[in-house]
Amino acid sequence: MSTLKKRFIAGAVCPACSAMDTIQMWDVDGTPNRECVACGFGDTLDAQGNSIPRELPTRVNKSAAKPANPKVQAVQFFPNPKLKKPSE
């Protein structure tokens, strides 16, 4: 089993936190990756060295929201004197 060689890039600035000399790079199957050790920012680079953006979350690619539980009800711990109960 081969180990993954990560190397620090001298003078590189993190695009997320702007910290200098905290970027480490490594290759996975010929694809360069980078990660900031200060803030945890990480991304993948293309052949020209440009960042490959992640897909933006939209209503089309988000998972559907879970329906509300019908057994859950709101509870008022302290009665508000300004709220009046409907007369029956």
C-alpha cells in the first residue's frame, strides 16, 4: 500500500482564510488537490491549476425536506396575558 505524499507550497495563500504557507497539495490518480491546514478549506484543481467549483445547491439538486411530524404540537410554558383564549 502506497502512502499519500502531501507537500506544503511555499508562499501560497489560502483562498478562504488568507493565511500564508498553510496550503498542502497532493495528487490522487493524477488529479491535484489542495487543503489549508489552518481553516480546513480544500478543493480539487484542473489541468491548468484552476479550482473546480462545487455544484451550487439549488431547489433541483437538494434533497426533499422532511414533512412535519403530525404528533408534534406547540407548547406554551408561561401563559401570555395578552393572548386571549377563544370563548366557547
